[in-house]
Amino acid sequence: MTTAVGAPAEQTRARYPDDEGYVDRDGVRVFYEVYGQKEPTILLPPPWAIVHSRIWKMQIPYLARHFRVVAYDGRGNGKSDRPDTADAYGEHEQAADALAVLDVTGTEQAVVVGFSWGGQWSLILAAEHPERVRAVCFLGAGPGLSGKAFPYEEYPFDEELDTDEAWAKENRHYWLRDWPGYVEWFFSQCFTEPHSTKQIEDAVGWGLETTPETMLLTEEAPTLEPAEAYELCARLTCPVLVVHGDEDGIVPYAEAVALAEATGGRLATFEGSGHCLQVRDPVRFNLMLRAFVESVA
């Protein structure tokens, strides 16, 4: 077991947690924070281990004024542990972490916001534990329902390539050779909107709090097949909101259309927005999410 590495000094926050702690599940410690007291609760799972819960820093202060908010660092980054096996990063393991965080924080039911890859484990949580999920907002999520290729699938991940240009950086050998170079490229594709320098700078800093060795384990972890994802979508009984930018450079917009159709959810499109639209257009997203939560409360 590899534990959390030392993180750099944290920037001042707009709001600090009312409670924080760790939940230990099968020897892996996951760090969580709780903000606010007004029900219902919003659960903000992490997306991928390349960032931690500070990816939600533009949401937490506003939402905590109106609701109770629970956020946590996913295994592999932040203050949570870094397991040293690929199976530990599987999507069902990630969903079990979310459930454990609900339990340790005394949360009977939550509105879950599944961002990017976190959409998959939010889907698992909502389908397998419907009594714990009041509603789901899928944000920039795509469990492979559209049949469209993702941009980062352009090159084979495991082969040694003769180029490092563009998405050729999505490659095992390049990660081990130049992790900072990959992190900078990846977030340049997450934030396709103009004037995103500060957002990219923040995200690069979070990406450098983990290691390429840890991230390779997430690549090798068990993931949902499209057929299983469809089956889980069909089992959802709660309200669903699908939010996606039509210029998402990571997850094709067609994934949002397919996900909304498969879940019977409502699709909200942010025109001109990229993958991390909640960071680049926080006011609009926060108001939309608040209205959605209030509608199901």
C-alpha cells in the first residue's frame, strides 16, 4: 500500500470545511470534507486521479450556502491513499468509496454530481443503491454509449511511438518519460475556452500531486463495458440531468446525447464550452445545479 504523498501548501479557500476526516475501506484511506448543513446533500465525487476535490472549488462555497455539500479526494491524489494495484482503481471500487463516504458522513441520501470518469461510478452508485441517490447530474460524462471514438484514443496507449505530438502524449512511455509534459497537454485540451490560463495552471498543479506510476494503474483498472453501462442506465429510477459542453475536447458531445437518451434524463448543452465547464462557467452551472437540486428536494 502506498499512502498519500506530501501536497504543496494550499491556496487560501473561499470557504473551509465544517467537518473533515478519513474513511478506511479495505485498507485504503479516503479523505472527505463536509460543508454546510441545509438538506438535501450534494455529493461531489472526484473525476479521475489526475485531480482531487479542489476541482470543485468554484462550486462548494456557493452550494454550501443553500445545501449540505460532501466532497472527497479520490484514491490516487490529494490527501487520499495511492493503492499500488490496478484493481484498486476499478469503477466498482470507486463507487464503493462514494458509498463509504455517504456512510461515514451520515448521509442517508444525496444528489450526486458525476463529472467526467466520475460519471461511471456515479452511475453504478445510483443503479445499485437507488435508496441512497436522490438524483444524478452527469457532467461531461461518457460511459461509451455513443460508439464515437474519444480524442485520446487516436494512438495506441502501450506502444512506443515515434512522435510525441498532440494526443500521442496519451501513451504509457511518454507518461513515464515526461509526466509534466502530459499534464500540461491534457489540461490544455480540457480547457478549450479562451483565457483559461489560471484554470490550466491550477489543474496542472493538482496533476503533479500524483505520479505517472499511479496514473498507469488507473488506466489498467477494470472499467464498464458499454453493454453493462446501458443496463445500469436502464435501472435508474431517480431524476437525471446531463450537462455537457458542445466543444468538449475530452468526451464527445455525442456521449451526452446518448446518455440522456439511455437514462431518460434532461440534456443541458453549454454552447462553446469545453470539458471542465463548471470551472470556466461556474455561475451558470451553479445556478443550473441549484435549480435541479431544488426541483428534486
